[in-house]
Amino acid sequence: MAKWKSISTKILISYLSVVVFTFLVTALAFYPILVGVLERRAEIGLQKQAWEIAYTLGAGALPPDEVETSSTIPLLGRAVESGYLWIDPQDTIIFSSHPQHFPVGLAISQLPESLREDRAFDRSQANIFKNDSYLIAEVPVSIGGTVLTFLSISTLQAMYRETLQVIFGSLLVALIMALLIAFFLISYLVKPLRSLEDYARAVGNRQFDRRLKVNSYDELDQLATAFNEMTARLKSYDESRRRFFQNASHELKTPLMSINGYAEGIRDGLFTGPDLDKAIDIIRKESMHLKNVVENMIDITTLEQPHNRYLLPHDLSYIMKQVMETVGGYALEQDVLIELEIPPRTWVIGDWDQLHSLFANLLSNAIRHATSKVTVHANLVNGNNIIKVEDDGAGFSPKDLSHAFDYFYTGVKSGSGLGLTIVHKIVAEHAGTIKIFNAAQGGAVVEIFLPAVARKR
């Protein structure tokens, strides 16, 4: 059943159906044309024959029984046998080329089947008649009477059948040729598709180093190029995910081991007094670190999956006030002052939750590395909000500038290693750009360009 549903079978059936349909329509349309052409040519041949015989009889060159030159007429390149009668003015047969059917001395009206149609006609000119058995041409003779030439309808019908046999024979030959062409065509089309199938199976088995080659220089070649590009992206994504999970397992394992070790020490009574308080404090900090890592991993996973975004205008100063409620406690703990230099009614276009996460991660990261102060600037330039987050810490190292947006990359002061990665993805989703550099007076600067009006993507 699967074989009958294959593309090759569908192409073959479609191709042959088109050929058969075309020939049948052609044959059906050609048949009435063929009948009309044959009859017209037969009429012309019979008239010509009748005039030649009438001229010969009128000149007295030959007796009627010796008029042999006009016993056939040409029709479609063939000599077709015909007959003729010489009839006197009283419609009596004077001479017959077929006496067994049309005896001499018999009147036309006495024949079993009338050769003439039941209509008035002019004996002084050529006339054409047709009945169920014969096609007849009748012309006058100068010495009296008329010459009547005739052709059997069965002869014409035989020619019709032979012509149709030739047509259907041609159809059969055409079908065979079409079948051979279809096999070559199917082989040409299906071979790269089978290569594509094998390639897709290999990619499904994570064999991303394979490349598909289709030397057809057509749409299949373009499809192969698209698949190769897709595989390259899948390889990059797969490697990224592998590194992500390796780093995630490491980031999760370290605080878990610390928590587990101190918890076992407390259970076994190894910590007492100030050491117990210190152990509990370490467990709390590591738990918070673990919580942050897990939340950031959830954010990363959400951003990398298809999701709905609601891009609406938001007041940046209001967003920052909400963010301050989130990170304000952490700033107090680190003894860092946050200064907001944001003009009133500075509008940004974006998704509220993502923008909140964006600035919360930026400020948390800046607080972690700041010595005493973090400053947030915002300006509107050429339809873009330029937002700068500066701290007075040690700034970015050369390695930081190259890897700050990588998964789980941490600088001197370790964090989750996902904060700037999340920031980078959110900025990209909002059709913005991000740059990191060191300020001239020292400290790290993160500069973000976000559209102040909606853009078509």
C-alpha cells in the first residue's frame, strides 16, 4: 500500500493520465474532422472521375467498356476503387462497371436502393448524392445522358477504422515512450529525495557533520542548501545546549554539595556556637544562589521556546521603580547606592515581564560588581532609548568582553552566569542592541538601545 502512495507512483500515474487524456481528447476531436475531410475529398475525386469519363464518352474516343483509366480515385494517398454508370436521358442504365449490382437496361428507379436523394436537381451540372450505401457524383455527358460515379460507404468506413487504428497505435507507442520517459524522470526526481531522506535520518540521529549534495542546480539544490544551513544551526544549537547542561549541572552541583556538607555537619553536631551560625548562613546563601540559578535557567528556557509577547508602550521610570523593589534589598546588603537619571515619561515599547527581567538582571549584575554606586541613564536619540547602566567597580576584563553573554560565564565575582545572557536575549527579542565596555574613569558600562516606537520585524 505504501508503494502505491509513493511520489514516484503518483508522478507515473499523473504523467500517463495526462498522455492518455490528451490522446483521447485529440482522437475524439479528430474523428468528426476526419470523416468530413474524407467525404469531401471523396466527393472531389468522384466529380473529377465523372467529368473525365463524361469527356471521354462525349469525345467518342473509347467505348464505355474500355474506359479503365478512371476506375479508382485517390484518397489519403491511396487508390480507392470506385464504380460508374452511364445513364441515358430516360434514366436507363446504358453501361455499368458493376453489372451484378447495377444491371444494364434497368432504370434507376427500379434499383433496390435509390442512388439519388429524393430532391430536385439540375441535370445540366454536377450533383452530389449520399445514402446509406454509396457516395455518388453525377455529371452530364455532351452526347446525352449523365455519368454517375459512386463509392461504397463501407469503403470510407474501413478507412475511418484504419485511421483510428493508426491513432490508437500511435497512442500505444506514445504510452510506451511516456513510460520510459517517466521512469527516467522519476529516477531523476526521486534520487535526490531519497538522499534527502537518508540525510534527514542522519540528522535525526544527531550526525550534524554530514552535508547534503544535490547537483541539480534547481529547486532541489536550493532545498539541499536550506537543509545544510538548518543542520549547521542545529549543530550549533546542540553544542550550545550540551554546554548549557554541562555548565548547569556544575552550577547546580557546587551549591548542592556545599548545602549537603554543612547540613550533614550540623546533623552530626560538628558545628556549635559561632560556627553553627556561620554554617547556617552559608546554607542560606547557597540556597539563594541555587534559587537564582534555577530561576535564570527557567527564564532562559522560556526565552528560547516559542512564546507570546505583548509589545506595549511602558514608562521606563515606572519599570525601574518596580525593579528597585526587587533588587533594593540586595543593594542595601551590598551597601551600594543606585542613582536613576531617567527623564519623566520615557516610553519604551516591549513586554512588561521581559523588560522587568531585563533591568532586574542588569541592576543585580551591576550591584554585584560595584564598589559603592550604580547609575542608570536614559536618553532618547533618533527614535531609540539609549539606556546605560554604569557601576564604579573594576570593570570588564578582556575575557569578560569576549564571553560575557555566554551561558554560565562568570567573572571574578561569581553569580549564576546567566544574567547577561538573559539580558542579551530579551534585547534581541525587542529589536534592540546591546554593547558592553569600560568607562574612561573606570567601571563597567552596559549600553542598551531599545526602540521608543514599535518597529516592523
